Amino acid sequence: MMETSCFGLLQYLQKLSNKEFQRFKELLRKEPKKFKLKPISWTKIKNTSKEDLVMQLNKHYPEKVWNIVLSLFVQVNREDLSTMIQKERIDKYTKYKKYMKNTFQHIWTLETNTHITDRSYHKTIELQYRALQGIFDRKSKPITAVVSGSRGEGKTIFLRKVVLDWAAGNLLQNRFRYVFFFSVFTLNTTTEFSLAELISSNLPESPETLDDILSDPKRILFILEGFDYLKFDLELRTNLCNDCTKKLPTEIVLSSLLQKIMLQECSLLLELGNSSLSKIIPLLQYPREIMITGFPEQTIEFYCVSHFNIQRGRKIFENLKRINTLFTLCSNPLMCWMICSSLKWQDESREVEKYYGGTVGLLYTLFMVSAFKSTYASTQSKHNSDQLKTLCTLAVEGMWKQVYVFDSEDLRRNGISETDKAVWLRMNFFQNHGHNIVFYHHTLQWYFATLFYFLKLDKDTHHPVIGNLPQLLGEMYAHKQNQWFQAQILLFGMATEQVASLLEPCFGFVSTEAVRQEIIRYIKSLSQQECNEKPLCTRNLFFCLLSNQEESFVTQVMDLFEEITVDIRNVDDLSATQYCLQQASKLKHLHLHIQKRVFSEIHDSEYGDLENFNVDKECSFMTNFGDGSLFHTLLQLPHLKYLNLYGTNLSNHVVEMLCSALRCSTCKVEELLLGKCDISSEACGIIATSLINSKVKHLSLVENPLKNKGVMSLCEVLKDPNCVLESLMLSYCCLTFIACGSLYEALLSNKHLSLLDLESNFLEDSGVNLLCEALKDPNCTLEELWLSGCYLTPEICEEISTVFTCNKNLKTLKLGNNNIQDTGVKQLCEALCHPNCKLQCLGLDMCEFTGDCCEDMALALTTCNTLKSLNLDWNLLEHSGLEVLCDALNHKDCKLKMLGLDKSLFPEKSQTLLQAVEKENKNLNVVHFPWIEEECQKRGVRLLWNSTN
């Protein structure tokens, strides 16, 4: 490739005399600096030949070689050569534009379907065209732009029109000399290639034209579409390459181009659907976005009129408007075309109300059945079924191989004759793609591929490439966010009695029930993995169930779950979640997270009043549902006992709705976790009042700015005998010692509370002193107190030690991350040795003590019969002190079962010592962060929300 591309430059250098060539080389020593490039060593070019110099220039300056040469020709007084080159280059890109105009005029006429006039189409994309021109208005700066939107909204059609208008001289004329259009999914069968080869395959001229193109990359625009259907995983990589002539794995070439390592000065215009957007955007440098939004109401009406005559078109439009879910689908150009095409095949427009229910699976099926009836009205169902199977087999084979372009051999192998091909083209199942065939739209291929599993019977011949239904479900689960999700939506949406009633009269028996049972079996196996490393993607599942909408099936699936984790990212997620949870009668544990941006989106009146929407907060969960319907849906589930909303912003108004649902006698929730919900002092007061006569036993309000005022409200309720709260988690709640006065009174009055978490609050010694006074009282029944990070000093340890010796109820005390030092630890160890001490767990992690108190600790370990767990993480212990502890740990009177230490932080001889202790004492475990799982679970902290959930 390099040798071929060098030929064009060599023929011009050959025209230089020896004297001119020598002068050319001398000037070359400084010329690259003008382009901010490193000069080639003079020793390499002093005596080099013209042939070798061309190779050197292309090797060192592949993207600037022509700019350098043109400048040097002028300097050696050979302006004639410079003029000749520029004229030839203009001729070449003029020929290329003419070639692209002819090519895309053919594509636009024969392979692109807008179903409206070009003038009308221009009106629908007027805003996007203006945005495109605005983005690329700078003449030299490389730009990356993204055309985004849902499947079927016309992104590819828009990009084809861009190319056609550029080639016709109507768009971006002064910006780009070369525009290349590639469908990246056509590379699915290519394991490696070079970008230069790909460009050359799109050139009408000889390969030497490539030399001209690459010399000025800022005048190149690459338009790439089809990332939703690309089988390769593109990601941020370090093994990228800047040599566009080098043959590399497909994913490396594409990633190098997208990340601007290869041809850095070129511009990119990418088509990204919902599946690929989140994957590709992180690879791009400052991408600009052009949104294809689908049809507004006026265009839908015009579209209907264009398909029929004015009277019939308007009548159909009015019929569609009366069916809200169906009319919503019409905003998608592909869906609008399918609906109008189906109706055109029907005798009466009333069919729209008879068949359409607004689900995608039903819509595709009616489109397909209507087309069959119009062509094979008098044929037997067996013939229809055989015909359809050939089409479905081609589609499903392509799905498993991730192939979307089919040649004549693919058709022949799957039993599709030339006559069949002509019929499928006429029925708009196929369309031409150059000399090959593609399905009318990629989603239509996935529909036929999914339909294969409803038509296939056990006696059918096994196909080595095509997986069975369990394997299909496995792929759908493994590839959560790409095109497999589209197949998942279709599979669920087609597994309905309504779809079966459409298919069976035309094609005979379809195995709908068998498919449903297989889906249920597979989901049951996944539901049992909910707590495993790869939890079920409930978000996708909910959308699939919403696409089915048969209550009995949805209930069967939802009854498989006792615990579910849901991450709600937008209003659509919220609707799907509400629909599915209404059927979840056996749900016991629910982890629910609503992201802040959900209601910062433009409000849709479908979701209710906006008067309570709080713009300053970006999001206020549920504010668009004035009746609090989702909370009432959730909290009336008969078996739901656990609700976790960690990380969901809750306004005061929303908290009121939540508490209203909590107070209902039918609410069974016992564990309520509201960590990091931006709950204010006032909202805390609302929550407090709802605890009286409720069933809530465990309440987590961690990481909320409750302040002293909020906790005082809680303490008042804790005094009420009708409050059954057993655990109260208040870490990181902006509390001070003032709150401890109210907590003191509550601890003396309450007979149910056993766990109080006050970690990371500014309580100080004065506040904890009040708590100690309460703990000394025999009426105090508290069993666990968490005080890590409360700004305590050694002075408070005397009071705590007194608690050890007089309180028989306290079993766990966590004092980590407090500066109690050796003095404080020694006092605590002395109290542990007291015969009245009943403590079982003690946290002393990050307490800044040294080996000086190890003797005291060793004595406590061999004296205290109740101590089972001791956390010493993140403390500086020398080997000598550790030896003393290990001797105690090996002692027959030591009852300890868990020791918190990070063995990896110790020197090798200390690690060996600890390992020997564990080997000797079979009951002892030495672990790092021994309580973190339990703490996160009780606080409801989700350490990492899975974005695919």
C-alpha cells in the first residue's frame, strides 16, 4: 500500500533536475519545522535517491507530505509542478464527488425509504441540518459529532442525505474535500484490515489517489453508522496505532480512529443508537450531538395522508390518535411506516382498533401477517409456514453470526429462490444493498430471527450455527445493552395469546406456550443468582414484561422473586418498574434507586401535574405522581418487608407520601433504609411520626443532614411505647453533643431499641459521656452502640470502662477512628478483665495505639470469657507487640473468634507469625475490614450501583 501511494509523488520528483533535487533536499532540513514536525536527519537524506526520499517522506510525514512538497517546489522555483499537482488533486476530488453523487443518488432512490417527498423530508430535518452546519462551520478544527436517537427514527437516512447533498455541492463545500460513508457492521466478518484499505475500497480512482487524500486529513469527514450492530467491543485502549496503512484487528483500527490516534485531524460524524451511545461516547473527544427526535404530530398526519388519499389518510390519523399507545409509536418513522403499510394492506381502517394494542411485538406481527395475506391470500398455512421459515432461518443465522448483509449464496443456502427474493423485496421485507440484500431495517431482521423460535418444532433439522432457545436467552442475558436486548423485547412481546391468534390462521400452530415456559425456567434460574456476582438485570426484564402485558405471564415471572434491585434512570424506567412491581406479590426485599436526573427531563403531561417539581434539586422522586401511586404500589405488596431507597433524593413532600403509605395497616415493611436521600430535619420529623403504630423495626437514615433537630424528633417518638423500632442507623447525620441529651432520655425510656449507630458524628467526649450515663442505668436495654469517628479522646475511656463493668446488656461497642491512644486502650482492657464485663465485640481500629498496650490487651484476651470479636485494623503494631498478642491468641483461655487486622501491611516475619496462629487456633479468623459487609447491609449502603440494573 505504501509503495503504491508513493508513486504519485515520485513522478513529480522525477521532473526535478539534479541541481533542483539537491536544493530540494537542503530546504527539507528546515521545512518540517513550519508544520511543527521533527526534521529528518541530514545524514539520511544527503545522498538519498528520489525513490528513497519519497519513502522517507511518507514514513515520517504521512499526513503532511503533500503540503511540504508543494511548499518546497515553490522554493526551488518549480511553481509549475505545484500548480500541476493542485490541478490534478482538484480533478481527483471532483471525480470522487461525482462518483459519490451517482452512488448515493442510486442509494437514495433505490435503497432509502422516506415514503414522503424530498421537499417534505427536508422540512422534517431542517433543525438537524442547521445544527450540522453550525457544528462544522469552523474550517480547520477537527470535529467529532454524534447523530443520536432511537432505532427507526431515521438516523441513517439523515446521514445518507448529508452525503448526497455534499456530493451535489449543497452542503459543507468549503469544509471537506472527501467524505467517506461506512456501515461498520459490514466489518463484522472482518478480523483485521487497514484504514487505508477501507478508504481505497471506496475510491473510483487508482490507489495512488489515497496519497492525496491522506496528505490533508483536516479536509476528510468519516461518516460511520451501524455501531448498534457491531459485534466488536470498542473500549478505551492503550495499544492503539497512528499508522492508517497498517493492517490491524478490526477493533484496534476503529478505536484508533474514534480516539483520534489515527488521522488526528480528520472529522467524524457517527450514528449512535441507544445501545451504542453509552459505549462509544467515552472514546470520543468533545463530541457534539445532533438528536433525531422522530415525527411530531403534524408530520404523522402528513405521513398518513401521503400513504393514502387525503380523506382516508385523515380518517386513519384520527383513528390512531384515539389509541394513545399506538399514536406514541407513530412518532418513530419506522413504526409509522409499518402501521401505515399494514393498514394499506387491510380492507378497512377499523382494523387498527381490532388488532393494535401498542406493543412492538404485536405491531411487527401485524405488519408481517398483513403483508403475507396481501400476497398469499389463497395459499395453505403449511405453504405459508414453509415460506416464512426460510426467511426466519436466514434472519436467525445472521443474528447468531452478527451478519446483516447477505449475498446470493446466503439466500440459496437458506432455501430462498430468486422468485422468493423478488416477493420479499415487493413486500418490503428485503431491500437491495448494492449487489447484496439486507432486511428492510435491522430490527425487522431481529423480528424474523425471534419468530424462528415460535415456528421451530422439535423435529426440525438442527442448524450448527443457530442456538436453541435457552442459548438465545443466555446471549440476551450476557449482552445486556446491545442489539440482543431488542431481541429480548421482541421475544417477550411475541409470547402472547394475541400474537398467536394473528399467526395461527395464516401459518398454523406456533409454540407460544413452550416459549413462555422456557422463558420462565430461565428467569427462575437467574432469580436464584440475585445475590451472586452477576445479578439479573431487572431494568431490562421490566421493559420486556411491559412489552408482553399479559397479566398472567407477568405475574408468573414476578412471583419468582423475593428480592429485587432496581436502578431507575428515567421516566420510562419508572413506568416499567411500577407496572411490574404491581404484580410482584411475593416480593420481600426491594433495593430501589432513582437517579437525580430522572425528573430533570422535560415534563410530559402524561405523568401528572408539575406543580410540585423542584427545579433547584434537579430531581424530586415521585413529584410527578401527585397521588404517590408508586409508593402505595410498593408498600401494599403483601410480602414486602424490606425497602431500600439509598441514593434517591426525597423532598419533604415525597417523604410525606412515603410515610402516608407506611401508616396504612396493610403495609408490612419492617426494614426501611433511606440512606443518602437528602432528608432534612423537617422530613425526619415526618418520618418519626410515622413510626408510631407502624411495623418498622429497622430504620437507616445514614448520610442525611438530619442535624440535632431531626434526631430530637426521632427521640420523642422512641419514648412512645407504640414505637417498635429495634435498630436506628444515624451515621454521617451532622449531629453534635447536643443530640446526645435527647438520646439519653430515649435510651432510658425505650424497651425495644437494641442497636444505635452514631458513627462519624461530632459527638465528642461530652456527648458520649451522656450516653454512658444512660448505659449505666439498669433500664437501658441497648445491646450495640457504634461510635467510630466521633472525635473521642482517652479521657472518655474511664466512663466507658465503667459501663463495661455495670451494664450486662451491652454486647457490641465500636470505637474505631477515635484518638484514644495507649492510655485509653489500657483502661478499656482493664475493664474487660472485670468479671461483670459481658462485652462480645469491641472495635479499636484506627485508634492510634502502639505496642505499649499489647500486654494489657493480651491479659484481656485470656481473661474475658465473653469477648469473641476484636477489630485492631490500621494500628501501628511492631513485631514485638504482635508476638505478645499471638501468645495470648494461642492461649487455651482465649475465646476470640475474629481478629481484625490487615496481614498484608505487616513485614514478612509478622505475617508468618499470624499465619501460624490461625493454623494453631482453628476457631480464629484474622481478616481485614471484618464488619464492613454487616455495616453496609444494615445501613443499606449500595457501594456501587450497577448501571445496567
